Amino acid sequence: MAKKISVIALCFCYIIMIYTAFIFYPKWKQSGTEATISWDASGYYMYLPALFIYKDIKKCAFKDSILAKYSPTPDFQQAFVHTKSSNYVMKYSSGQAITMMPFFFMAHLWCKLNPAYPADGFSYPYQFAIGVGMLFYAFIGLFFLRKILLHFFKDSTVAILLLCYAIGTNYLNYSSIDQAMTHNVLFTIYCLNIFLTIIFQKSPSYKSAFSIGILIGLATLIRPTDIISALIPLLWTINSSKDLIPKIRFIRQHFSKHLIIAVSALAVFSIQLIYWKWVANEWFVYSYQDQGFSWLHPHLYNYTLSYKCGWLRYCPMMILPLTGLYFYLKTGVNKVAIIAFTIINLYIVTAWDIWDYGNTAGRAMIQSYPILAFPFCALIERMTKNKRTATILAIPVLFFTYMNIWWTYHAHAGNTQITDVTREYYWKVAGRWNESDEDKKLLDNPHAFYGTPKNEIILYRNSFDNDTSQNAVQETNNNLIKINKELQQTSLYSIQNNSSFKKWIRASADFRCTIKEWDIWKQAQFIVQFYDKDTVIQTNLIHVHRFISDGETENIYLDAIVPVVKWDKLTISIWNANGDKELFIDNLMIQSFND
């Protein structure tokens, strides 16, 4: 009965995760790059169909048919051609495939028994089995996290922590939707590592030593930088310098068991070494090629607070355990392991040059949440000693939970963009459930006018009826301007600065696309530039295809604040950004107005 609250909290977490996975966004029902086995997850998984279905781990000749049928990535990004051997080498290490293997074989058996599904590694049974299987790992992780924390904190504290993690952080997304990514299973591995370390420190045995070594080796095999999971058993029980001698004595006394940890960890990681030797005839291959680390200049601000990625901006709940480190330094146990791991892990994560990790909310930190649970619980326990401080804590907890639900919803089902956003766009839409076209313009353009223009005047109008450029086309007695694969740029339409300009300018035109361009990097850009002689002093633009669909004609406008510095002309143009989609433009107009 004394531990009933955390049991109820754990069950509630499971219900939320099941709802998110099966009802809100069952990723295994999606297709293409939104499917369970897509993007990075498909790279980690690719070992399994290559080995057990196609038996072609070296040449990957099956790749073209899989890409054509399922499109897990736009092109074959899961492996690259090794120069010396001319064989394909998987970009991602093999540990995640090992954790997926039981569910892969279940799906393969399902397909063999039901001919309606092709046994090709990517049909629905595989998507479903991998998704549900990795969700099962998340259940194990939270179960053991509760058991760990009850050794050190009150039951009510643990209950709050579980709810904060499962609902208030990006763990919800990566356990229940993007569960096939590595971070979910690594979270569980760290929980098991800590749990077994506690047992090993109390009663050292070869069994627990072997298990700890397997977990460290598997974590490293999934993501090589997670070799730092070895810090947990190595530094556990150390709280100050006076604990060093007893710790060294403990290691010496049980040296053979610590040797088992090291040997079993190395044995697991050797699977990757054997794979590299098999396919590339080299014991080590750096499979990330031109991607690496900036060890002397980690991207700390960009990773934690930028609008593009922002771990703490998009997952603000994790501000609380970082705050809790202050209290944990004073009263926490095993503090050297907890604090050393937190600092080293954050350094490694932020040193990676692809610091956004392909998404927002800092997913690379999720596997460290079991460690950060200790300072988080220390903060919760301190703040819940009386009603006043408990209320102070409840306010950010509820707000941060709301923001995580907002982020999770829009990451998959909403119409608000949560990747590659600007500061202006973020502050306009954060916490809101809908956005307008004006809001979307802030993704490209820092200026957006909301309201009714005052003192409006027309400075320029062009129907292109007299245009003789190669872009001009005639359509039912009406001249239009066209851009396409061959004609990438319109002419520059120029206006000289004069006393008529007010605070704002609005460039508008009628746009019609034949087929919408979805790739943001290839979408046509509507561009306004201000010049001082031949120097561009301000550029404003929007991506036209954000606001238009197949066959539609839309009047689209771009607002810009007129520079306060000296300028002598502005130009308007439309650039197709190296895209191949056809776009027609008519009735270009420039207005100026006040707010």
C-alpha cells in the first residue's frame, strides 16, 4: 500500500503511451518517410532484411525495389559504397537491429503464414511488429526506472517523476510514435544498467557483472558514443574524494568480476568489428564519412536553445532536472556518477556537427533521462515539502507538459510546423493549435503585417502583357510569366526609391502551379531585395508553394518593412530554386502603406 501511488502513476503512463501509439498516431499505418521503418530507423533496421531475407549484406541489390515500393528514404541513405571493397557498408551500427530481431522474426513468420503480406521486410507486419516491439521496451524501461528511484526517493516523488517523463517530455514521442529510433531502447538499457549496478554494488556476482557488460556493449553497439554508459558502474557509490579509496578497494577485491564486465562489453561490440571486416575487409570503418565532431567548439547553444533544434526550448520540462543538479550536489547520493555522466554526455551530444539530429527537442538526450531522474527527483522532493513551494513547482510542470503535448501533436498531426522554424514564427505559434497563412510567412520572412493597411498607395503594376522575355507565355489572350526546370529565374522588376514609400511595402502576384513542389529546398521563392547602389542591404522572401496546391491560382503577397537606412532601389523576382515544377505568374503589384 505504501507504494501504491507510483504504481498508479506507472499504469497511467502506460495508458497514455498505448493511446498515443495505437490511437493518436499509429506510425505503422503510415507510409513512406512517415512509416515506422523509415529515415534513421530504417538504417538501423536494414541489417535484418539484408541478412535474413535477401542474403545480400554486401551489395544490397534489393535496395532499389524497396525504395520504389516503400520509400523509407528519398534515396538509399542507409549504406554507402566502400571505396576499397566496392561493397555497401551500413551507415548505422548494428546494435539496434539486434534489439529489433525478435520482432522482425515474428513479423516474418506472420508474412509466411499470411500470403496477403509480402515477406520483404517492409510490409505492414514488419512495421507493426517493430513499432509494438519497441513500445514494449519502453514499458520495461519505465518499470525499472520506478524500481530504481524507490531506492532513493519517496513513492509520491517517483510518481510525479514518471508522469513528468511520460507526458511532459519528448520521451512520449520517442517511446510511443518514433519508438523505432535508438533513444527509446537506450533509455531502457540505461535503466537496466543502473538497476543491475545497484545490485552489483550490494552483492557482487558474476551473473550481474556479465549482464552489466552485455548492456554496456549493447549500448555502444547501438550508438558508439554511449560507451560512456560504463561510467555508471565505474563511478557508482562515489560522493566525494573520501569514497575513492573504498571504491578502488572494491574494484580490486572483485577484479575478476569487473574484468567480466569489460570482456562481455567488448564481446558484444565485436559484432560490429566482425561486420566491418566481413563486408569491407577492414576492422574499423568510419561509416558517418564527412559527419563528425567539433570537440573544441561544441554547439551548446544551438543544441539546447536554438529555434531550429532547441532541446530545452521544445522540451522545457528538462530545465527542471538541470536546476535540480544544484540541490543534488548538496544532498544527492552517487553524485559523481550522476554529475560526471551528465556533463560528459551533454558535451558529446553537443559536439556532433549535425547538432539538430534531424529534428527538434533534442532527441539525443533521451537516453540520459534515467540519470537526470535523480536530480529531477531531488528537486521534486525539495519543492513538495510544503504547499507553497509545491504550487511553485506545479506551475512550470503543468505549463511544460502542455507545451510537450502541443509539440507532440504538431510533430505528426497538426498544421503548425515544429522543424526548421525561425524566432519570429516560433513566438507567433508556440502553444497555439492553428496557424494562418500570415504565420507561415514567418518561416521565411521576419516581417509579417497583421491588420488593415493605412494610407495605401500603388507604386508598381505589371500584367506582363507587353513582356517579351523568354519567360513570357500567352494563354487565352493573356500574357503570363512562366518559370520551370529550364527557366529558373524571372526578370528583375525594379522600382527606384522616392518619397512615396511609407513604412511597409507589399509585393503581390497571382500564382498558379501545375504540380505542387513539396521539397522546401526546391520551392519557388518570391523575393524582394533593397539595394544601396549595387549592394543588397535587405532581403525578404517567401516560398510560394507553401500557399498553393495542384492546379490552383492564388494571389500571394509578401510584406516587408522599408529599411530605415539609405537605399536607392528595390527589385522583385521569382526564382525556382533549381526545382523542376512549373509555375505561372501574373498581375505583379507593389503597394506601400502604414500600419
